[in-house]
Amino acid sequence: PLGDEAANERGLVATLLRSRGAELKSTLLTALASKISADPLAKVKQLIQELIERLMQEAANESNQKGWCDKATAEAKQKREYASEEILALNGQMAELEAARDQLKEELSELAKEIKEVKAAQKVAEQERQQEKQQNEATIDEARQGLSALDMCIDLLDKFYKTIKKESVDLSLAQQSPEEEAPDAGFDNGEAYTGSQSEAGGILGMLDVMKSDFTRTISETQVEEKKAEQDHLAFMAESGTSLATKEAATSEKSQELEDRESKYGEASGDLDAQTGILKTSIKELQELKPACVDTGMSYEERVARREDEVAALNKGLCILERYADYGPEGAADGC
């Protein structure tokens, strides 16, 4: 009968689908095998055709999703790798900048200390030079005053001895008295007092010695003052050069420190930005995992399984189409 023949066709296809469903562990084929056992033949063909179309659409959709997953994953991984490399480079750069910054701060601190010491030494040198100059001027002034007084004294004594040496006594005007009544004055009657001419040379000679002492004091003090002034100027010139060098170095290193700190700040900002990119890329990869990685089987496995399911469904259709012509024994031969 016609009904039995249709049932046999459905049974043959159901057996095929059930068998392939078990082999492929495909719930889709086993569910279809159970469903078509009771459905009319025309509806069975329609069900199989619709299922084939559905599987083909799924394949196309999954292919598009695979392309999207591959692209999104590749982009996220690229961002992750680039950010990791940048973070590594920035950490090295910041370490170098930090070391240079600390070194410059130490050098600037030492320069500030040295500049302070040079200025203090210059101040002390100026004070000592002024004191020494005042002392030398006072010594020279005192010696000059002594020398002037000695010149006056020597002039007066020289004139005195020269003048008194020429003195004489006019006895015609003196009252005559017996010689025995006259006291002994140390010189003869009628002889004028001419001073101690024999001692005059010694006195004047001693004064000349004192004069030479004052003159030597003035000369030596002037020489010492000149040398002290030259030494002071030499020290001030040398310390001034040292101070100018240190101040120039301070200015240069301060500018260099400012540059290092600016670059450190820029690197720190870049590091924060790259760290943000790294975190974002890692988050993107984690979010892609459920849809693109953790799907139970690989994309290739899903493609192979779907192809096997489509092949089984096509074979089922083929059997249904050939059953009427070749019977149950020959229906599957050409499929």
C-alpha cells in the first residue's frame, strides 16, 4: 500500500539521521529523526530543506562572526602588545630621567654650598683687607709724623750748635772785680758759651738713626701694603672667576633639571595613557572570550560538524527522491 511505502521512506531517512546524529553527537539530526517519523512525506522533505538552509545561514553568519572575532581579537592583541612595549620603554626612560634628576639636584646642592663658601671667603677677605689697609695707613701716618718731628728737631739743633759756636763775650761792658772773687764757671773769663760742640755730632747722629728707622718703617709698610693689595686683588680675581664658573654651572644645571623634570612629567603622562590602553585591550580580550573563544569547540570543529550535518540531510533528501524509483534497496546507492 501507498501509506506503507511512505512510512518506509520516512523510516529509512529517520534511521540515517538517527545514526549520523549519534555519530556526530548532533542533537539537531536526532531531533529531526524523531520528528519526521510521524510527518507526511512532503512535510519531511520541507523540514529537511529548511534545516539545510538554516545550517547554511548559520555557517554564513558564523563566518562573518569569525571574521569579526579575528579582527577584533587581532586589534585588541596589537594594542595590548604595543602598550606593553611602550610601558616597558617608558619605565626605562623614566628610570634614567629620575637618576639624572637626582644627580642634578645633588650637584646643584653642592654648587650652592660652594658658592656660599666663596662669597663668605670674599667677604672676610674684604674685611681683613680694609683692616690691614687702615693699620698700614696708620703706621705710615705715625711714622711720617715722627719723621717730621725729627726733621724739625734736627734742624733746630743744627742751627743752635752752628749759631752758638760763633758766640763771644764783650768784656768792656762788664764790671771788673778781683779774680779771686769770681766763681768757676767752667770756662775762662771773657770766653763765650758755645755749647757742647763735642757732643753735638753724637746727638745729631742718634737723631739721624731714628730718622732712618722712621723712613724704613714707611718704605717697608708701603711695600707690604702694595703686596697685600696685589695679593688681595689676585684672590678676588681668582675667587670671582670661580664664583662666575659655579654660578654659570648652576644656571646650566638648573635649566637641565627643569628639562629633565618636564620630560619626566611627559613620560609619566604617557605611561598613564599606555597603562589605560593596556587595561582596555585586556578587558576587550576578556569580553571577546565568551563569543569568540569559549564556545565549546573551535571554529574549525564547528564548521566540520555543520558540513557533516548538511551532508547527512542532503543524503536524506536524496534517499527520499530515489526511493520511488529504486525501492528501499537501491535508494541509498546513489546517495
